[in-house]
Amino acid sequence: MKVLGICSYKGTNYFGWQKQVGFVSVQSKIEECLSKVYDTQINIQGSGRTDAGVHALKQYFHYVCDKEKDLKQLTYALNKMLPDDIKILSLTQVDNDFHSRYNATKKIYEYRILLTNKDPLSYDLAYIYPMELDVELFKIALQKFEGTHNFQDFTSKEEDEGGFIRTIYNIEVIKEGDLLRVIFTGNGFMRYQIRNMIGAAINVANKKEPLEFIDKHLEDNKNREIIAYKAPASGLYLVDVIYQD
């Protein structure tokens, strides 16, 4: 049987979602607990990677197993076994042709910026930004990224089968007191893409770069020049993954 899992996690203590030799990851923690329960090695496939320090409100994964179990009881058992910063939200049986990565049609991320000089309760859950920021100019800069573009200058990915082309359907900026929430909806995002877009927009909003800086790096596709501005991982959240329009 094939099982679809949804989990949430605080990524501060992990070297990202994907398991890597010598590092603690969210995937390895979940696989470790599942393998104990099933008494056999269980490997899970996530909807995509999140980097070290990045959080998730809803990360999707699937796995295949021979043994049938009560999935509600299994969810309860896994949450007793897992660290406090990882939670299984649900487990459901799905069709054998389902794939958590390849069947995804949209992904939603959120980036949080706290416009304060210090916050001991939020330092690992947002980008603490104490400098002056023109919020309206920040919004205008981010709007440049909407649509279909070549984002080769906004990712550290060495090569991409799609030619670094991605579509961002919508970018929404919500200000709640000192908190700025930036919500991205797109068909997919590459490594560091959102963090680099946020970094570029911030450096336009604080007048270190002109607005044309973003245009240049989106339109000049002949000469790849990865931008040097990357916002911290602590502010980034995978919010949801959409599997149908």
C-alpha cells in the first residue's frame, strides 16, 4: 500500500528536509520512527527539499509498505516517538500512481520579516531586520517576480532541466504591526530562490540597489550572475503543496 503523510516542523535544529550522511534531517527522523513501527526499513519521498533552518506548516511525503496499519493509531504513535519540533498531521492511503513530488501542481511559501532590533522569542522564526525599510518599494520590487521568468540569477542550482524557468502566480505582502509576511504561490521554487528574491527586494527597498537591479537579473539570460543577496533561512516556511487546480 502507498501512504501519503503530511507533517509540520520547525527546521532550526535540522540540516534541511532531505537526509544526508552525517547530518540530522527531518526526513531521517521520520524514517527512523516509521522503520521501528513497521520493523523494516521505510523510505519516504517528500514533495521537495527545504534547506537547513527552513520550517514547514505542511510538508507532504509518501512511502510504500507491505503491512497494513491503522493510520490514525500510527499517527498518534509516531507523534509520541518524534521530537517535539516535528509533528505528523495526517496519514492516508493513496493510489499507487500518486507521487508527492511529481503530482504537485503548486507550492505556497511564506517569508516572515520582523521589523525590530531584537526579539528573543522569534529570532529563529523570522528574519529580524532592524534597519529602515520602504515597505511600498519592497512590494513594488517583489511584483517584478510575478509571472514566468528565467530565475537563473536567483538560485544556486548548478543546472536545471527546465532552463531555470518558473512561474510565480502571485506574491502577497501583508503587514501586521512589525511583522511583514510575504506569501509566494508558484509552480515550483529552486534552491535559495525565495531567499534570494527577498534579499534582492530588501536591498532595493533600503536603497542599496535601484529597482532596475531586479529587471537586469531577470532579463539578461545570456550571462548568469547569481546575486549576492540571500535572506536568512529562519524566515522561510513551506505553507502548503497543491495537487490539483
